[in-house]
Amino acid sequence: MKPTLKLYRGYANDQEFIVFGHVFKESKAGNYEFEKKRFKNAKSVLRMFLIKTIPNADVYLEHDGKRIHTKTMDDGYFKFCIPVKDELKHGWADYYVSTFHEGEEIREKGTYIRPYEGDLGFISDIDDTFLVSHTRNLFKKIYILLWKNINDRKIFEDVVPHYRALSTAGRNNKNELNAFFYVSSSEWNLYKFIVKFTEKHDLPRAVLLLKDIKDSLMDFFVTGRGNHNHKFDKIKHILEFYPHLQYTLLGDDSQHDPFLYENICKIFPVTIKAVYIRQTGRSKKEKAVAAIKNIESMGVAACYFKDSSDAIAHSKKIGLIS
């Protein structure tokens, strides 16, 4: 059975180039149909968690005139971390990865970014930060995932103008956008859906860093839950990979973002410029309020908001956007 090669958006700095993806056994899992209604949408969503990955598969990256070989991990995941000799251009560019099946080459094109020269970077959560997901209510979250197709999924009001303003903040050339990263506890299974949703709503094009892929229906019913340490590790990695940037972190209070971001501020006391936490319930959470106050005590601007219009006003107040 011919394998399927899935590539994700990669990223680079002046020293290293990083791209990654998965190799699957061929199935209909990747063919999520975004326009289907109700039962057909549910079927498409469930298929994304009925995948079979291929461990130890040979994969080849085309880079700098060379073909570089590695193998997939036990869960079919591969990652190339390649030293850069010749300077890569700024902005988005293409890369190619291939694998072989019975002598036939399977080759796919991915994209990666080397951020334009600048001072600002942005890291955002996804569920209940810009995509209405009802994470606090597991049954409602599952219902929406299964029964609401991409056209029916909601985005919070005024998120788009806020994020678009952040993507051009401090830029004279509006074509040279700031670097954006979406870091979430959603699994790689949902990558294609998230990309399509962000494109549909004209959110900034971003590198996605998600949670380990899942391959069973039982995993689907706990999607986005469990340990969130991977988010801390991935955010820490981004800050270390682009240490010259001043970062704004955007999240919500439905799970652990306030405390995760509080700890990031403690480790990177001169790197974090601002923290935004969306209030997802009827009232603010006491522990989240305490985390926000502690973040502010470290000299980081912070905003615990219900409506994105308040976040926009705060960003203007601190001079983050004009």
C-alpha cells in the first residue's frame, strides 16, 4: 500500500533550518471534506483519528543542492534540523521531501519561513483563543467538532483585526509581516482543519506546533486534553530559536495558559513584551487574575479580557499597534 506524506510549515533562522511531517499508510484519513454536513462531517472528522503511521520509513529532504536522508520515529513523525551554510532568504519559501514505495518516488512540497528582520514575534493558542471550541465543556466540544463543518465554526469577534494589526506592528513595509506561531494542545490530526480555518478567516499565516498525533477513536474523545507540558517546551524552543525578538503571548483561561505564560515570563524576563488571556466563562478566574498580576509585577504588559475589542484597545495603549 502506497504511503502518504504529510508536510507541515517549517521555520529557519540564520543558522538552522527545521522542517517536519508524518508518513502514513494510505487511507482516506487525510481527505477531510470541509464542506460536508452533520453525519458526513462527523465521518470525515473521525477518519482523521483512524490513521496508521509508518515507523522507521525512509524520508529525504532536498536542501542546498543535496538530498538528506533520515527515518521516521515510532509514530511516523520525522524532523530535519539542518545547519545553514548559505543565507536563506527572508519570508516564506518552499521545501521538498520525498519517500519511496516499491521504487516509486512520492514527493511533496511544504513551506517554511525565515522571519523578516524585525523586533516582534507572536505566539497564540488556538482553541478558545481565536477558534470558539468550548474546551471547558468536553461534550459540547466533541459535539461541535463532529457536527459543525468549517463554515459553521465560529471565530471570536474582532480577533481578525487584532491579529492582522499585530502582524504588521512596527512595520513600514506591510508586505514584511511579523512572525506568528500557533501552539496548541490540539493534535497533528487536526492540522489541515486548523490551516483551512485560519485561511478562511484571513488570520496571519503561521507555523503550527501541535501535540503528538493520535491513531484511535478513544484518543479523539480526549482531543486537546491531558498534559500541556509540550506547549511549554515548544514555546521555550521558539523563544530560544529567535532570541532577538520581543514576544506577545495570546491565550485563554479555559485550561493552563495563564500559568504556562507566567512561567515563560519568569524564564525570559526581557523577552516577553505582553500577555493576553481571553476570559471564556461568565466571570474571571481568581487563579488567572493572580497569574496576570504576577506577570505585570515582572514588568510585562498583560490584559485579561472578555472581548477582543478590549485587547485591541490595550495593544494601542501600550504602543504595540497604532
